[in-house]
Amino acid sequence: MSKITKDEVTKIAKLARIELTDKEKEKFSGQLSEILNYVEQLNQTDTSKVSETSQVTGLTNVYREDVASELTQVDKDKNKNREKLLNNAPDQQNDYIKVKAVLE
């Protein structure tokens, strides 16, 4: 039977960067202890005859074929590629894409 102390709740809260009142620490101490006790109870359950399950709904992912479109074709002429790129940029200067400063 695991018992989470208020000091352990305080440490967990500090790691999670959340502030708790003494009343909340007491409340969470009990709740976390109950959760750990339930997990211990689950660990004692014999699951040796139960097959592994990772998905129970029967749904599957549907993927589309990854095909390049006319818009994504790369031209052998690198200048044309650069021109296409610059034409799509919202702002440009001296054949470069102009962006706002990231660092101060």
C-alpha cells in the first residue's frame, strides 16, 4: 500500500512548476496514493492468458499516395527554382526572402 506524502506532492508540484496550497497538497496526496494503490492492484492481476491488444475499434489509417504535383516539381534550372520561390515569398530584398528579426 503506497502512501504519497505532502512532501512528495510538493516535490512533484515543483517539478511541474505549479503552485499548490496546503489544502491541495493534502487532497492530491490522498488521490495520488489511491491511484498508486489501484495500479498495484492491476499489477497483481494475471494477464498471462489474455492476448495483447493495441487497438480495439478496428479502424485503420488511410494514406494517400505521395505524388509530386505540378506546383512542387523542381526545375533543372536552379535560377527558375529560385525565381519561383522568391515570387511566393511575402517580402524579398536583393534576391533573398526578407523576414522579421528573430533574435534581439
